[in-house]
Amino acid sequence: MLLAPYLKGNARTKLQFELWKDLGQNNREAMSSIIIQTGFSANFTSAWDENTMAQTLENTLQTNNWEGFIRQAELLIHTDVTAQAKKINKPTLVIGCTYDYMVPSVLAKDSVALISHAKYAELAAGHMAVYEKPEEFLKLATEFLQKS
């Protein structure tokens, strides 16, 4: 099962992760804001009051492993695991996220074409789908695992 899979980037993701690397090094408060804005859907965060938003921003800023974040951004700029994905020969559920601005659902859909026996499902959520739609995620996962 793959949730919001990132097999290979493109010009857009390269630009995004170069920015994230720079902000992770030089402006972590701005990067924390971007994580919230791109990790969750607008529908989800629009229900938050100012206090919840401020607490989430502060928690992101204080608890993020920034050195690991910077290494991950660097890695994602250069990642290409499409050859490995083509070797997957087991039933695989690929779940894209409609409002995912970190790993757009088009990249998840692209991965289905590379993996034999892959099936696609989509959650109406941002990249942090397990926080936004935990029940829907568990339902998809449970149904897939019961059939496999």
C-alpha cells in the first residue's frame, strides 16, 4: 500500500523541494507555515480557529527535525525509484490525495502505470490524509488487506 507515493519528481517538485531546503535552513517559521498550508487541505484547516492555527504552527516549528527535513528535501530533489517500482509484482493499493500540494495526485496516478497489479483510490484530503480522513483511510486499507 502506498499513500501519496513519490517515485520521481518533475520540474515543479524540484522547484518546491529546493525552496523547502532553503527555508528549512534559513527561515523555519516560514517553512512551518508552508508545511501546514501544503500538508493539509484548505477544507481541513479552514475549520481551525486562530488559536489552533497558532498552536499547530508553533508545534511544527518546535518539534520538526529540521536537519532531517533538509536532508529529505535534498533527497527528494534527486529521487527516482521508478525502476524499483516496476519490480513490484504484488497487489498494491496506491492512494492519492485530491488536495495534496506536496505530492500531487497526478504523481500517485503515474505510479499505478508502473506497478503491475496496482489499484488506485483517492482521498479528498491533503498530504496528511491519515490526520484529515483517518476513518476513510482505515476503510480503504482494511478493505484492500482483506481482499489481498
